[in-house]
Amino acid sequence: MSKPKGSVGVALGVAVLIIVAVTSLGYYQFVLCKPASCSTSTSSSATTAAVVCAPPSCVTIEINPGAATLTTTAFSPDVATLVIGVNNTFQFVNNDSQSGGVSHTATAKTCPKVCPFDTGVFGYNATSQMFTIAAPGTYPYFCNIHPLTMVGTIVVVAGSGAQVSSSSSSVGTKSSNSGGPSANGLAISILKGSSTDQSSTGYKPDNVTVIVGANNTVTWTNNDVVGHLVTFTSIPGGATVSSSDLIGPNGTFTATLTVPGTYHYYDSLFSWMKGTIIVKSV
């Protein structure tokens, strides 16, 4: 007895739908992480993008133009240090305008117990929801669409200071025109073209908050084609800080800020370039 032709047609239709679904979602959607580590996190939360991510309590991590072909510079900052109870809420903004705009994700790669964040796919000029991580640890992440090139790290430290190794009692500030960014520091880019673009603040990020003992060593890197200066215009009482010498292209200037308060600075060669650093103690 022959099988009904209708049943064969339905089976073929279902098979086609499954193939189309897998193709549309992509391979990496199914290898994100092991089931044991992908349960809903109890130590993180997400809010809608309609809520404003306001510094200093919320940190914005930017996806840079051309990120799909970049590695350590795909995200800015590519290593973000967050302090619980101070600035451990964050979101991602997609600024990748290459070829008219490229979609990306920011997906936790490995986690201590659970996967704390995954933005899902979001396009150029879009902003992810906000996430809050309440458990100290190191959280590497990647773009699910470009997993081999786009990688970043979020380091979360305890607000109690239990993981902070240095003291906030010093009234001095160390500065230097040599060396790269500290492993536990903050990197600020002097933007390419900032010497001519008067509509730009010239720094990325230009307004940041750092925590003494966590990420209060700040390194400026000159990504422009001409020399620049970092000149402090106001600092907290009791603090001493030296402004930079001329920072040549690809050069760096580093300052360790140990006195809580607000530090304003600018480039005395290009006065439209201005930045602010807020230093807090845990």
C-alpha cells in the first residue's frame, strides 16, 4: 500500500522550514555557551534602552567603526573596570558605520557561574539595553557575528574595596610621558583629526569616572598625526598633578590620580579639546 502523498508533502515542508530557520539564525547562535552556564543570571539585570545610561553610575562601551576587522580596539574601552555600587551598570552603543552600518552583538564568553549579558544583534546607531553585574570577577565577551576579531573584557571589583590593592591616602599624583596603559587603568584616546575638528572634544571618552585603587591610572594615547598636550586646568584641593610634555603621534602620557574629586583638563595647543575625570574612593 502506498503512503499518502499529502504526508510526504507535509514532512518535506517541515524539513525545509527547519533548514531555513537554522540558516537565518546562523551557526553561532547555537554554540553561544554550554547549557549549564547559560541560565538566567541572578547577579545581573537588564533594563530597556529607553532608560538613559547616565555617567558616572552607568558606563557606555562603544563599538568602533570598522570593528569587524579590529581586535583590541573593536570596543572602547576594550577593558572596562566597574566597581559594584559605583558604576557597575553598563550598555553598548554601535558606532560601526563601515559600509553603511554593520550589526554586532556583545555576548559574555565565559562566566563564573552564569552568562550575565548578551545584547543580541543590534544595528548601527542602535543602543543595547543596560546590564548590571553584581558579582566580582572577570567577564570576557565577544561579538557573536565576528567572534574571532571582536573581543573585550569587563572587570568587576567589589565596592567594599576587598579586591583593591592600593590605598587612597596619598595626596600626590604620579605622571609620566612613557609607557602604555596600566592593566588596571583607564585608556583615553586623543582622537585622529582632533587638531582640526573644532566640533569634537578631542578625547574618547571625554568624561569619565575612576575609582582609587581600581582604575585610577589614566593613560592618554595620541592617535592623531600631530603633537598634543594634556594640561590640567583645575584639580581637587590637596592634589598635585603635572601636565604632560608634548605627546607625539602614537605617544602616551600617564597620570595616577589618587585624590578624590574632579579634574578638568584641555589641550593648550587646541583649546576646543576638553575632558573631565571624576575620581572617587571606594
